Amino acid sequence: MNCSLEQSEETAKFFISGSMTIEDAANLKTTIAGLLADSAFIEIDLSATGTTDLSCLQVLCAAHRAAVVAGKTLSLRNAPDSLRTCLEDAGFPRQTGCLHHEGETCLWQEEKQTR
């Protein structure tokens, strides 16, 4: 996994390329935690990602929940078909918002997933 960051006062645009697998999960968690501490709006661009596995989906899910609790925004952009396939295989896509944050949308809510 390779990453780059564009950061302004309140917004962080985080670009990920390459695979997002269990070997990358700890680094992904640490990086996103830092972004959540420093930015109100975090946008993760996944357009250049390849293989994705369940461990990184879980990290993204936990990061989104942490953002909601902190009153911040975390969104995904340009999800490739390989990520969508992984989401479907793992049973992540949802029709409604996350039960843990009533009234908030879930990161995996189908209409929220962007191309």
C-alpha cells in the first residue's frame, strides 16, 4: 500500500494506491487516526487501489464510526470494482444507516458508495 496526502486547515485528501490487505491494516489504522485528530473532513480516494481484504474494510468502518462520534466527516471516493466485489463478498453493503449511529449513514450504504 502506498499513500499520499493533501492537507489543508480542515480537510485531508488521502490517496491510497496498491493493495489494501492485512499487511497494511495497522499502518492504515495509524494513518487514518492521525488524520482524524488533525482534520474535520477526511476524503479517502481509492481509485488506484488493487486487492482489498476484510481487514482493511474493518479499519475503514471503524474509522468512519470514530469520525461520526467525533463529529467529523470521513468519506470514500472512486471505489474500484475490486473493492465493491470485496464489500459484497464480505456482506458489507447496507440499505440503511449504521445501527450504531442512528440517523447517520453507514460508510457501506449502497447509495453512499461513490465511483
